[in-house]
Amino acid sequence: MRNLNIKKLAAIAAGAALVGSALAPMASAISLDKSDLVSDSGVKVDVVVGKKASVSDAVWAGNIAVAIGQKAYTEKQVAVGTADCSGGATPSVDGLTVDLSVGGTTTVSGGKTFFNNMSSDSVGQEANFNNQSVSESNVPSLYYNGSKSYTYNGTQYTTAIQERLYFTADVKFDDVTNKALVAEIATNNLKYNLNLGSGIPRYDAMTVATNFADDANDNVRIPFFGSDYLVKSVTSSQVELIKTSGEKQYSEGDRITDLEGYDGEKYYVEVGRGGVVGSTNKITLALYKEDGTLVKSENFPAGDVVFYSDDTGQAVLSTLVNISEILKTTVSDVDVYTPTILVGNARILLKNDKGYPFDSTKTDDDYDWTVKLGWGGSDTNYLVDVNITNKSTYDFVGTDALLVGQEAKFPEDLGTLKFLGLQLPEFTGVSKTEITTVVSLEDGNLKYKDSTYEADHTVPLYVLSQSMSDESTDTTTIDGKTIWYKLNSTDSNLFASTSADGSGTKYDLIGDQNYINGELVFVTDANSSPATGTTLTGNNVKINGTDVNVGQRIDINGMQFLVSGIDDANTGVYLTADGNVTFRKDTSSGTLIQEFYYVDQNYGNNAAISFEGASSVTHDYEVMVDEIGSTSRLWLFFDAQTKTIQYSKRWDFVGTDTTEDQNFTSGGMTQTQAGINNYGFYLPHSQYLPALMEGDANYNSNEYFVAMFQIDQDEDSVDDMNFYVDTGTGNLIALPNTQLSTYTAEGDYNGGAKFVSESTTSTYPSTAYTDFGSKIELNDHKYKITLPENRPQAEVLISGTGTTTTVSGGEDLTVAEGETGSTTGGTRVTVTKVNYNATCGGGTGTGTGSCSVTPTTYMQPLTARNLVVDDVNPSAATHVIVGAWKVNKLAEGVTLADGSTLKSKLTKTGDYVAEKTSTGDIVVAGYTGSDTGSAAQELIDAIENL
């Protein structure tokens, strides 16, 4: 027997049990220069994919094109100004710009994106991702999904096993802690789940309540975190696993080296002969120190190999050595024993409700993860679930909540959860499907797009013409349209005629059924409504059905008159006006808009005039003239009104609060009324207002008029957002302000100061998102609201090993410092500042020195074009040929650098070529589609390293 080659016999006997190492693929390291791909005028190459190639070739061609596109730039010198560098002065740097690529399509391969609607609940403001899961079909790093057999007490069983990642997340705008859109993931809401189907046994024998322990007639193997493990033991509170993916068969004379001892020394084990003791196969293992000194030799059955020190009685090796099985074969009457041995520190102890990975030296607070074991099956004596969940030390709420673009890792980095934000252009998400419209208020001008024409509008909140004399004319502009007007400030009493055409007797007394400017006037008693011609009584009458008192104003046919007296005996009313203003379109000969009669300094109950703006959209203004000596001032106050914004959104102007009671709509005021009320129009608070209201000598800068604008973002006819404007500045109220005790925010959402306030107020954020996805931005007391057409969805991406993200398309912009650029789709990008360092050197006193700037160069993108073409009509450019001759015509005649052809190089699975040919073409091809992918990845790696 000693003359037999035991190793050779073992190899023959093992047969299929011996696992040969895979053949190494034939590959070539590609050598590239940037000049092979890009010149100063642009990209030099096309990426050619076969017209009949598989989808995978096209995908790899796209990935190669993206990699080349990222290198498509030239270096430009930063321009340094001619500032005198004497005495350490700082030089100027001119022409600072930033080159941007905006938008594009982001494609994710090997991951899964989750979408969920934002809630319409004004309190919750959340999108809830509840118990969502992914399997190996989305995250390839998850190892297993399917049926799996195991041996228990000598009998084979089958169960369905699947690894999954679960998560529960709440997306909302956090207006308290982060003041940003966040995804919150609480304790136990990040989870790795191993579902074992019908389960694996809890006991060693189902009729005896003995804990399961692996022995010769058991072979229970399960996946765990993407690797294969042997179930070593099971109790009601823990499971012991041993990793088997690193197992290896050994023969007599083989050595297992680099074993660690508890004493810090190195050891090795030599495999000896096998044999049978009773009915148990055993193998002889000898433990040696690294210098060859024998420590001891023993016979071991399947299971843990533990050498105990004769001196201390303690285990010698800290490295795990485990025999999973000892295979006995007989060749020519010779028994050969071949052990399968696992070496390493791959023992896992899963303790229910304890930390993972378990370490007896740690406290519970030291863990990020907790183990949860689930029991079930026909009699609840089977382990059916293993869950690894996040502890409170590893949750994502409060200050730890995920901001847009941030990630959370699943246990063992098996997968990643990334919060992408909402489906809106400003987020780096996958779909970005929702288009948006913008409303803004700045320096007394409201800007928006209308719904009907989608035209841009800029609407002033008030217009003022000062120092106008009698019969003077002027023009103003409202929303892009010119308005001509003429003021007649001569006092005049009005007369009426008895006929519609103005003929007949004229009266200074307006009687019943007289005409004023073509409109029939009915005058009746306001108290008893007597028949026509009945004598009037008292100081109150009805004119055309409207109650009026002496001193009040009445609108007749769009003209304003003062009720200056009532003649009871003659059943008539005296109407008076202080003057009139004539409004026409464009010029003095333009279409008449309206002739307006006014009473000096009258603010309330005016009939608004509609002025036509851009795209025939009208805007309503109240008119006021106040006469000061021989001159007058003409005011147009923006009236309370509703406008329909692009995509059927709506904004409302409500009115002006002059008394800090937050009442914006209560009535008006006549010339004779005492006190100040609130107004249904925009009333500017400034020194220009007449003395009756605040202005001139009575102006007080500590008093404020506050106007309110509202927005309905979701088309439900209910306003969602309120914004409070200081009418003295035309911008949002500045807070904090001790003179405005009833206002605590510059704006609010759904009636509560939850989301928006100017940035100087620390309590509230200056940028916020509503539950509809509208973005509110306040800056320097100005606001901008970006409204999505539809309620966007929140996005969460789960990815793992093998997940790739590529971006294609997009639009290139060059934007100067301090300027705003806009894409053709309307996305605006503002470059607020370009950071650089500029210094002077060499000059002292009045002497000149040299100017320098850091960095000295910047990258300027080259002209972009579509790089991927098919092999039917390739251009004359240099080619990157993707795929072999069977799928790409251009690959048929390729000659490699060594003179060989692709056909001679690619003969079996695993063969691929990534090489630059003598013609300058680059070929990436493989025997299979997967091999072509390997070649393409090698090229991409080389491009990225340029």
C-alpha cells in the first residue's frame, strides 16, 4: 500500500468531486492616448454597433460613448486681468464662466427604482414606501431564489429559499430639523431577509426535543448574504453557520498553511491517512508550528478541528478549521479518504434579538444591526426566516434623515438605498417626468405664465404718475402693453339728459329715468321704494338699485360720481366729480379703454378698470387721483383678482391689511369716513400716499401695510400657500420685525407657518417643498414658486453589486458668473459664484509684479454629437468596433497588432479582445456577448484612466 500514489488515486476516485479551476480568459491590455479619441475640434471616433447585434452590444456601445463624451473637452487658459500688482493688490480675473450639461436620461441597470405618490394630507406631507422589497432579479448581489435540497437525518428534503432586501421609508419635507426634503427610515425598517420557505429543522430529531447539531447524516446548507453556509447548530435563541464557499478537498500529504494561533504564532496542518472508527470516517491531521515543530497529531471526524494545548488545556488555533465531510472511495481494493475542509474565520453566530455580527465583547448599544429569527412550519419547529434589521443606532430620522442624493447601506453592504427626490428636473432622479411652471414676486412685480397662451407676464402691483397738471398726458406700461392717458382735473358738476342720445333738457339734478352717458338711471327711495315720481325722503336713496348716502360714490357705466346731495321735493340726486381720466391703448388716437370720473383722494368702492396685457390677458386696477394744489398724482392699484397660471394652477391676490388684523378683504373707505380699514386692492404704503392715509407729513416708517397673495397648486379651487408682502417695498415682509407682532412668517402653507420664512428667521426654512412637490424659494424677501404640472412621485433607488448608472443626452450651457442660463425646455441654471484664487507676486511699493490665478486652466466641453452608429452606413471617422464578425460587418477584416485576425483569436467562451489596430480603429469583441462586455469594460476603464 505504501507503493501506491495516494494523491493520484484520490484524484481518480473523486472524479466529479474535484472542481477544476476555470480557464483564465484571453484578454489584452489596451493602450490609449486621449488624442486617439478627441481633438481640439471634437470627438474623432464613432462607436459602431452591428445592425443585427444583440441588445447587450448596443448597451455597451452606449456606455463606451458616454465614457468618450466625458473626455470631450479641451483645457483653456483662465484670463487674468491687468490689475496693477503693486503692493500686494489682488488682480482681477475676467470672463469667468461655467460649462454645464443639464438634464439627460439616467439609465439604471441591475437595480430597482421605487415610486410613490406624495400624500395630499396637509398634515402628513409624506410619501410612504411601506415594506418594499427587492430580490436577486434586481440586485444581483443577492445570492439565491429557488428550491434547495438539504439532508436531515439521512433523508433529503426540499424547501423554497429566497434572499430579499426590505425597506420602509417616509418621504416628506422636514421643516423643523433639516429644513429640507428628506427620506426617513426608522429602526427595523432596513432589513435583509432570508426566507427559508417551509423551513429547516429546529431539533436534532423531530420526536426528541434535542437541539439540532450537524453530524455525518446531516447536510443542511443555506445562503446567507450572498454566500453558502452550513447550518452547524440550531437552538430556540440562536443559529450557528459556517461558510462553505471557501471549501477545498485535501489529500494525504497536503498542507493547510497560514493558520493563526491564540498565542499570535503561525501554524500549519498536514493531512494524513484516513480510516474508519466504528462507522465514522476519520482523518489524521498533524499540527505544526511554522518552523516545523510538531505540536500534536489526532484523528478527527467531520466537524470542527480543535487542537487543545497539553500545557494549558485551551484551544491552540484561533483560525477556524472545519471538516464538512470525509469522502471514502475504494480503488483496486485500496480505501482512499479525502476530507473537504473549510479554513478561515467564517463562523457566524446569529442570536435572536442580539446584535449582528455577534461579538461577546460588545454591548447591545455597539451594534448597527439586530438579528430576528422567525419560527413556523407545520408545528412551529422550523426556522423559516432570518432577518437582519437596523437598530436605533443606525436609523435615518431627525438630523440623520437622508437628504436628496444621500444613501443608506443594507447590512454587509449587500445593497444601497439612495433617495433620489421627486420626479422633478432639479433632482438627480431616474425619470424626472414632471414639467413645471414658475411664479415669482420681486420688487413690486408679479411674474408668471398664463394657462391659455402660456405667455410670460410681468404685472406691476401699482403704477404712479406724479405732478400731472390739468389736461396733461402721459403713457405707462402694464404687462408689456402701452397705456396712454389724459387727466382733466377741472371740477365739474354733471348733468343728465332725458334721452339716451343726450338730447333734451339738461338738468343739474339727476332725476328718475334720466340718462348719464347713455345709461338710464333710476332713482328711488331707499327706505320704502316708492313708485316712480314719489317724493324722496331722508338722506339715503337707491340709484339703479344700489343704496347710497350723501358723501358716497356710485359707479354709473364705469364712471365714478360723488353723491353730493338729495332733493326730496323734486325726486332728484346731485352727482359731482372732481375730474376725469381718459385711458386709451398705445396713443391718443388709440382705442378707448375707459373714461373714468373721480373724486379727489377716494380709495374705496371703485369700479376697477381692466387693462389688456400680453397675449390679451387683462389685469384689473383701481384708479385714484389725489389733487395737491395745481398738480395731481394718478395711481393704479392692483385690484383683488384671480389669475390662472400655466397647467391650470391659480394665484389670487386678496387685498391689503392696514391694521395688522390679518383681514384683507373688509370693505373700503370713503373720503368722509374716519379711521383706516382694510382694502380689496394693493395699497402701497409710502410717503407718496395722501395725508389722509399716511403720507406726506404724516408718514410713519414703523407702520406697515401687508398685502396677501395666495396660490392653488393642485387645482382643487382651494388656496394652499399664502405670501405676505410689505407694500412699502413690493417684497415679502422682513422678519423679525417688532412692529409686525401678528406676522411670524413671510408665508405659510395651508394656513400654518410651517414651511416658509425668510432665511434670517432661524425658526423656518427659506426653501421648502409642499406635499404636491411645489418648491418654495425665498431670497432677500423675494419669492419664487416652482409648480409641477401634476403631483410628482417620490423616488428611491435600491442597487447592489453589478448595478450601473449611465447618463445620456442633456443640453450643454455656458453661463457667466452671476448670470442665469436656460435650456430649451425651460430649466434655469444660475451661476452665483465661480470660486478661484488670484494672487500677485514680486511687486512692492509702487513696483509692478506678476498676476497669477489658481487654477490656471479650465475645461471647456467640445461640440457634442451622437457617437453611436450602426455598421450599415458607417462614417469615414475612426471607429470603435463593438462585437465580432458574426454581428458587426466592420469586424470582418480587422487585423490585430500581431497580424492575427479576430477569428483566430476568439475560439471559445472566455476569449475577448480590446485592442487598437494599426489603422487607428479600436476593436472590442468577444466569443460571446458576455465576452464582448468584458472587452468593452476594459476599454471603458482605459478611457476613464486617461
